[in-house]
Amino acid sequence: MKNKIIIEPIGVIHTPNKEQKGTPIQPRGAKGIKGKIEIFKKFKGGLLDIDGFSHIYVLYYFHKIAETSLKVKPYLDDFEHGVFAVRSPKRPNKIGLSVVRLVSVENNILHVENLDMLDQTPVIDIKPYIPDFDIFEVDKIGWLNGKSENCDKIKDDGRFSNE
Amino acid sequence: MKNKIIIEPIGVIHTPNKEQKGTPIQPRGAKGIKGKIEIFKKFKGGLLDIDGFSHIYVLYYFHKIAETSLKVKPYLDDFEHGVFAVRSPKRPNKIGLSVVRLVSVENNILHVENLDMLDQTPVIDIKPYIPDFDIFEVDKIGWLNGKSENCDKIKDDGRFSNE
């Protein structure tokens, strides 16, 4: 197996979230936060027919996180959990995942809403969000039981910031 | 912005899907396909409390895809679409996303079900799947309207294979 995979950003997100502290922790808590995903010109052809979808996955790189950790205390709990059992940014590969609302497409710009990403975040993939593919009935949500519904109330308190 | 991001696999997926042709195209079509996600020992600490979740996102690298393309003809349609409007593997950054059922955890091994990945696929992240974070009501699904429900019937026909 290759032990290094090279990823090239396909674009950049422009959002009003200028610093970690105060940024919503999930799209669910980012209602009405509007911005733009600028897809670099060389990848523009890949946007054909994206305008048919109301929601898209954005995969991105947590560019402001310098360190990673295998155990982290997430926003929604007072205890540490393994990093693969939380959605915090301080992960071995600093890849973030958000489902945002796609409002319109203009040339190489996606106008989007519900943005929980920091301004200038590099984008590494866009995928259409498709209920038949992406909605699953779950049996259990571990430490988030009784807590996950607070994801729209809590903001980033800066705990993962290096600045 | 950094124009190269380096990703290091955190593990590898062991599945019965030995070749592209015949592999399910989505977890929804992979019911009962069981396998293991082996998390490399150095990342084992990140699994703490993952056993509380019934479903997890697996982010992985399409290691069998040599070329990428901005326009692709997906499995579920006879027409080409932009690669960011489809879920096909032939993408600029070859990152795949599947929600699988987590059955049990044994040391650094996740026993999982509903696997639409090829055997030996490198894993780059694991995140818990949380309905409050991840389920969205959509208005439209573009070219997949009337087609997405067939994702459990159609298998990979080998069109993205290089072999």
C-alpha cells in the first residue's frame, strides 16, 4: 500500500466565519450562513449538472489545525473520546465533511448556505447528497445519545485553535 | 494555499469484493456483505468509544483508479455528468465515502457490514454517523430523480477498471 497519498485542492470556500471561535460546529447550527465555494477553473467541467441538487457534500481540509491527537474532548461532551468516535477537526488526516445547501451555480462559483467551515478552507471534493444513498436508520449513537441535538446551539470555543 | 496535501492511510479494508466488476455501487446494495476494517496499530487509540455507534462513515482512497475525468457516465444513467455531480470513483481526488454498519470492535479491528469497497482499499478516516448531523431533507436530486432508488440493484460493470 502507498503510505502517502497526495491530494490537490479543487477549490476554496469563502465564508463569513473568519476565526475558529464562534464558528458553528455543524451545518445544522449554521442556518443562514451564506458563502461561496470557488472551484478552480481547471476543475470547472466537473460541475456540469451539479445545479440539479439542493444539497451537496463538501469534503475539505482543516487548514488551521496544526496538531492532531488520538483522544479529544469534543464540543458536545466533557469527556475525551477517540478521534474516530468524534467529528472534531484534530484528526490524523484533517479531512472535514459537511452537507451544505446549494443555492445556485454561476460559472465556477457555487453559492451555498449553512456553512460551518472557516473562510479560506481548501476544498478537496464535492459530491451530490442523495437520500437513497446517504440516509440510514441507526440503532445507537454512543456518547452522543441525548447530546447530538445540541449541535445547533453550541459554537466553536476555540479549543482546537493554534492562534 | 498549499497546493499539495499529504494524506496517510490509517488502515485497510478487507472485503470479499475482489474485483471491480460485480461490486455493489453503494452500501445500500451491499446488504450482508461483511468484512473488516483494520486500523493500523499506531492509530488504535482513536477508536475509543467507536463501539457505541451502529453506523460509521468510512472515507477511503479509490486505489484501483488510475485516471480521473471531469465528465463521467455513472452507473445509474446513460449520459455524462460532471464528476462532482456523480459519486463515481474517477474523481480529481480519488476519495470515496460510504456509511457502513459497525457490528463489533475487537482490538484494532472493526467488524463491519454493507461494504461496497474493494478488498485492500486504504482507509483515510472514520467518523461516527449521527442522524442529527447527517440527515437532511432535500428539495431536488437532479439527474438522479427516479434513478437513485436503483442503487441497490445495479452492480459495478467494470467501466472504471484499468485492468
